[in-house]
Amino acid sequence: MRSVFNRIMKKNIVVLISGNGSNLQSIIDTIKRGKINGEIRAVISNKASAYGLTRAEQVNIPHFVFSRKDYDSNQSMDNAIAQKIDEFNTDLIVLAGYMKILTPEFTQHFQGKILNIHPSLLPKYAGLHTHQRAMEAGDTEHGMSIHFVNEEVDGGPVVLQAKVPIYPDDELDEVIERVREQEHRCYPLVIEWFCSNRLYCIDGKAYLDGKILSKQGYAID
Ligand code: GAR
């Protein structure tokens, strides 16, 4: 009975962004097609200029801006965001290009409920300028990772990675675009795994369909 109940209940999702929001758009579009058992209840940005806010506005999703300048510390800003997130009975927080480091108090409060997407094959290239760093290192492949969030920046157990090739004559934009394509394909899929109770995180380990995921997560090419 409980599993039937779980399957029917839609998950409440809050998406955190800082910029363009192309990943947010891919999630909105997938929900619209009925492929995710969840609803985006709110979009939160730490940048008033983020285009993702316009994307939320276009489909009537409540959206909120929290600017660091309005708070006396990162902690008080994260507390305010956490309070807003709690107002929506949030089951899942999706970081979709949220470029501000979250405080440990925040990540602990929402343990096992935060997913992040990062444009590299973690643990390689945490942080910024990942595509450029991979190209400069002479890597022949790059990719993206989706992971649960813990206190470490771009840390936390990996759920899924997708690889793309880097060709010798590639321009930076071509690699960025190749990785982005994978992001738009993979993030909605992982969110659906979570929303259908197939994916969860216990004691710092990610499980899919009851099986612990490997260090690289569920790897697809
Ligand atoms: C994405 O490429 C995402 O992987 C990256 O920001 C971009 C946001 O694009 N996130 C990080 O680097 C997090 N460390 P979008 O705003 O168009 O979705």
C-alpha cells in the first residue's frame, strides 16, 4: 500500500539557479511531457539578472531572489533560503547552475535531498572553467556528473556520469555544447529516478533500485 502511495504522490521540487537556466528549462519541459513524477514549486536565484527567472516566469512558477548583499553572512542568507524551501514541503532541491557555495548547515539540513550537476567527470575538475582545464590538460574525453550534495564543493556521491569525446581540433564552445547536451538529457532522468523513489542517498551512499552505486555512479556513454 505504502509503495503505491509513494508512486502516486508527486514530489515537490525547488530549483536553485544563478544564470541562464538551460538545465531548468530541460526539467520544465520534461515535467510538461509528463515524464517526471514531480512539480517545480519554486525557483530560487542568488542573481536578480539570471535568465532562468524569466524561464520560471514564463510558465508561472513562483520565483525568488536572495542577494548576498541583503544578508550579513552566508549563514543568514542560507537560513533564509532554507526557510523558503521548507515553505514548499520540498522533497528535492535541484542545483542547476547555482554558483554559490552552500553552508554545511544548509547541506546537513537537507541531507539526501540535494542534487547537483557539474560539467566534468568528477572527481576531476571540481570548481570553475572545467572544459578549458580538460582541453588544456590534453584530455581526450570530458563529461558531466550528477551527484548528491554534501559539505564538500562538487563532492557527494555520484549518481550518473556521461562522457563526451574531445577532438584535437575542437573549439572550447564545441566541447561546452557537447557536455551541455548530455546535461539536458541526463538531469531530467536522474530527477525522475528520485521522484519515483528509485534513487536515494543513505549514510553518504547513493542507491539506485536498491543497489549501491559505484564511485562513477551509473555510467553511460
Ligand atoms: C551547467 O553547465 C552546470 O553543469 C554548471 O553550470 C551550468 C549552468 O548552466 N554547474 C556548475 O558548474 C556547478 N559547479 P544553465 O544555467 O544553462 O543550466
